[in-house]
Amino acid sequence: MQQDVARQLSHIHAQCEVCESHGYTVSVQGKSMQDYLRFTLLKFFVYLGSNSGSISMNEIAYINGALGYMMSAEQIDRFHVSCKITKYSLKDSIITLMMPFLKLDLETSPMGGMSLALIEFLNQAGLDFLQADGHKPDPFVMRDLAALILALRNFRMEYISNWEKMIAEQNRIRNHPHYPAGFGGNSPWGAPPVPPQAPAHPQTPVYPQNPVYPGTPTVPVKPANTPFAPNHSQPSKPAQPAPQTTAPTAAPQPKAEDAPLTLEEQLQKLNDLTGLEAVKEDLNSLINLIRVRKMREERGMPQAPMSLHMAFLGNPGTGKTTVARILAGIYHSLGVLEKGQLVEVDRSGLVSGYVGQTAIKTKEVIDSAMGGVLFIDEAYALTASTGKNDFGMEAVNTLLKAMEDHRDDFIVIVAGYTDLMEEFLDSNPGLRSRFNKIINFQDYMPDELLDIFKSTCTRSGMTITKEAEDEVLAYFVQRCGMNLKTFANARDIRNFYERAITKQANRLANDPNITDAELTTLTLDDVKDIELN
């Protein structure tokens, strides 16, 4: 690396520690900011190098020297294929890395410049990398680099602008004569929860707390030599007194687990999901917007209508249903939805094979989802005509009318493969305008799949040895790189875990002296040679 780029990288490393010491870190389980910085830079360099053809030996030497790796050309190529690096996934990764810097910048007065320094570093490092071979860089790659840097700068400015608007709104509300004590805090990211206070007057609303962005200090760890390293109810009274031979029994109290989650707990549940960084950013921004709109509504202020219907685009197993379920709970906590239930259907739950029956069937489903979220999986199947007696479009038209008539307490989320969903949204003039919020769910990376596997083990009371962990990671590095049509992301993890548990059972079943530790540990033998479809 050139000396100035090396000096900047060292400075960015130091700033990662500053962010973590203030509680701001990347929301990627098991990774410190330094780890994620190196991982993102690897994606950055590999993307640039591959755009101009194959990555040269000089560029590989540059990558290894800059990031402290010892990767061969084959490993670089496998990394590129397994991560499926695109300009969109690369931008998402860089924004995930930039967010702690940006949030700390906004806490600094005058505003700090760490996030801007990161963008400028990427620009300089990218230009330097493109000259590693000593010849003039490819103009098309230079154009891609410039477009990426511009997109990052625009994102930063838009985020700062939205933050300033939010602060102005908070200050305006604080100056309101009915502003309750204990609301918010000095930070736009929220303050520690304050016990709810009784309103001064029965009609004085008590406003919800500001959103709390999770972020706890993470102890930096020395990066390993791999890009995937870790990283109630009152007793019911009888209508009339009756003689009793025993004391009356109180009605059973509801179990703790049946109690609805608070808004902060719902938000934490969303942000604790493995990966999905761009999805989390989009949804957190939308939630913030809804909260401010609710404040205005409670103050009787006029505001334009807002559609909350969404389209979730992505491959199977990328968390679309899970996120929809959490989002329904968040909307209920915010008061957007009365009930907050999730009703999940596909084409078969909406379309009938007889004339006039589809509208009735679809309306029944809509009625069951009223006050909550209707989640339609593989929604593109509704408009994929299967003949003259196909009634999928009748279901779509019934759905569109309900979305317009019940926009205040009914939300529809459609989901499916990216390409097919784009065709679905273009199949009817009313679809694209109704589903104007599109959330893209990227495939999981191998290290994220490993984190999901380890979480599955933990929830099941199992542990996994280090050797087995390495084998699982190696397996999914290879599987991600094969671009299989049957690859199902997190669903593959579930199937892999079931096969591993079966192999462990076959290994231990005939052992009369099994220890508790053996019953709860997956070893290398249990995860080797597993085959998935």
C-alpha cells in the first residue's frame, strides 16, 4: 500500500475502538468493528479487481499486504463466488460499517467527521488498488468506484438531514405546554427507559419513549487469519353466592411468556437477528418515521396519508416471514395496528377454482387479518396465469380494494423471489403504487450461516466443538459458492442441524456410559460428510 493509505487505515482502526468505547458497533453477531472493517475491505477490493477481469497476482499481494491475510488466488475466487458480491451488497456492507462512525459523529459538537473520513479513505484506497498493476485503471471500473463513493456520500448527507429534522421535531414537542417529563433524552438515539408518569390531566397523552438503538461496547479481538473469523386476571365472581366447602380458587394468572412484548423488546428482537443489516436500517428508519407521525397525530396536526404496505424481495430462508412477524408486533406496539397478528397465506389460501368463489375466499382471509398484517408468500403466483379459468387476478383486485378501504388498520406484505416479484408488481397498475416500500433481503454469507447454526445449537441446549465449527463454516463456504437453485439460506441450517443431531444419536445410541457433556456436544464426526439437497 502507499504510505498515506496505510496511515489512513491505521487511523480508521483506531476510530473503530473509539466507536466501540462509546457503545456504537456493527450489529453483526460475533464481529468487532475491526473484524468487519477488514471483511468489508476484502469485499471492496475483490469487487474492484473482479470488475476488470480476473484478479492479478499484484492485486492479490496488495489485498494480503493491506489486510494481513495470506490468501491464494483460488481462495480469493472462492470468496468472491461464495459472497456473491454485487454493487448493492457491497454498498450495504459499507453502510453497516459506516453507521457506528456516523452515529458517533452526530453525538459530537461540532459534528465529527469520522464517517466522511471512512468514505474518503475508501475512495483513496480504491484508486490505489486499481493502480497495483502499474498501468492505467479501467475507466469502467473507475466509473463504478466513483458511483459507489457518490452513493455513500449521498446516504450520509440524507441520514444527517433526517437526523436534523428529527431533532427539530423533538425540540418543537419539548416546547409544547403539554410535553411530559421523562420523554426522550439528550441523544437522538434515545435515553434509558424512564418509569411511566401519570398524566397531569386524564386527556394529556403520555408519549412513548424514543427508539433505542442497541449498541454495547465490544472488546476488540485480534483478527484471525481468515475473512470469516469471529468474530394477570382478577378471580371471577360467581353471579350468586353459593355454599362452599373449600376456599375459592383464583383464576390462573397468565404466564410471563404470554405477556406482550414492549416496543423496545420488539425492536431489540429485530436488531438481534443475524445479518440483514440493510433490512434493519430500512425498517428502523420507517419505524422512526411512524413514531414522529403518531406524535403529530396526537397533537391534531395535519399530515399526508402514508402507505405501510410492503414487498419483501429475496431468496428462500432469508428471514422474510420472521421479520414480518416482528414488524406486526412493532406496529401493534406503536398503535398502528389494533391487534398485530400475522396471517400467512399463499395462492392456495386466496384463489378458488370456481367462478365467483375467489373474491369470497380472499375476503375471508382479509377479514381474519384485519387489525394486523396479511403476509402473502410467493405472491407472484397470483398473477402467473395458468389458463383461462385462473382467478388469481380476481384475488389481486379484491386485495387492492381492501388495502384502499382499510388503510388505517390493515397492512399487506407480499414476498417472493426478487425477479418474479418485480414482474408481479408490474402486472397490475395498482400494485407498484400500493407496495411502494420494497425491502431487499440478501442471501446470508457463510459466517452468518455459521452464527445461525451456533444459535440453533444454543437454543437446543447443545454446544459445538471448535473443530466442528470450522467444518460447518467450510461446508457453507463451499455450498454458498455453488449457486445451487436448492440453496435455502437459513432453512439449510435447520436441515443441516437435524442431520447432525441424527449422526450424533447414531454415534452415542449404543454407548451405555454416555455423559451429559457427550449428549449436549456436537463433534467433528457429527458434522462431517453431511449432504443436503
